[in-house]
Amino acid sequence: MGQLEGKVALVVGGARGLGAAQAELFSQEGATVVVADVLRERGEATAGGLKNAEFRFLDVTSEQNWNEVVDDIVARHGRLDVMIENAGIYQGRKLVNIALHEWHQVVAVNQTGPFLGLQTAGRAMIRCGNGGSIVVLGSVAGLWGPWGGTSYSASKWAIRGMCRVAAKEFGPHGIRVNSIHPGYIQTELLDSSTKHLDRDEIIKAIPLGRIGDACEVAALALFLASDQSSYCTGQEFVIDGGLHG
């Protein structure tokens, strides 16, 4: 039996990148996987290639959409055991050059999205009464202040606070809440956000001497989603090859 046998897992931002790797691994480990994303075509393709998986459109900035998706999962499957929140966008701007609407756009996806996810998944798990695991993807940018990353960094710092509070509030219900903070992981987002940087210089700064792989983050997410991490909650797990150790 797999580590997630019999569990229902919602993978938000599961159409590509880190989320797609998680969805694939969770499916292999026996979970019923709901891939949720605004990228309908990519999301349907990801879910379609997996066993026991389905796609749901989800705009993480919409409270109504969150409620619809989570309520539908519980109605169809009778439970929600795991929620992984990956959705995020990056914006590289010097602080003095950020327009207010750009700030609000990043905060809406990267901060309000996880807030709504914690809220709706937490409510559903409490109602179901089976406990559960919630994991939110942050970033090492939420542990330090990278140049040109004001809005992104601020939103990722916020995830740490929300998850710590949620862990305390949800703990009595048997629900664990943790965050993962990746460094340089090979995804489309990394390619777009570092296109102005020298890749060789990035690798030189990483003690393990390489860019990470999405499957490595997925393995950490699996640990936190499964009963293997039954006594872990309110924690921040860094996976960055030693970059900021």
C-alpha cells in the first residue's frame, strides 16, 4: 500500500511545475488527487495522465471558487485529507518602481490565496473529523530579502505567520499545518524569474552544486502529507541545497 492510500488530496497549482510533480507522486502513493489550477488545459492534461485524478478550475483569489471546489470534493468523496497550496507568481521590481496594482496582484495570489486555502480546507477537514495535513509552498525568499523581490518576499514571509497560527488553531482537530520553502528548483517559474541572471553563478552559490528538481520537493511534500510526519506541525521546511544554511 502507498503512503496516501485511501486519502483524498487537493493539489492547488497542480497543472505544472512543483504541483504537477506532487500530483504525480501522490497518485502513485494511492491518493485520489484533485488537480486545481487556473490553467485549465494544462491541468486537465496533468490529471488525465494520472490514476485516480481529476481536474477542477480554481482561481485562488476567489473565495467563492475556493468554497465551490472544496465543497464539491467533500460531496463527491466524503472527505478531504490533504491540501497542498502551490499557486504563486513572481514579480521582479525594485521597491521604488512597484506600482500599487502590481503589489496587489502578487499579494492576491501569493498571500490571499493561501489564506483562503487554509480557511476553506481547514473548515472542511474539521467538519469531516478525520484530521488532515495542509502544506503551503513558501520560498527561501520568505526567509531572507532578495534584491528586487519586495512583493514576492513579503507574500512568502506572510505564509510563515499564517501557517504557524493555523497549526495552533487546527491542532486540536488533528490537522497539521506546515510550510515548505524551496530554493532554486528547475521549473518554468525559475526560468522566467532568473532569465537575467547567470545560471553558472547561481549554481556556484549552492553548496550541493546544482539546481534542485521538482520531484525532490514533491518527496518532501509527500512526507508532510503522509502519516510519516504525524508529529510535525507549525514548521518551516527549507529545501535549497544548502544555499541559505
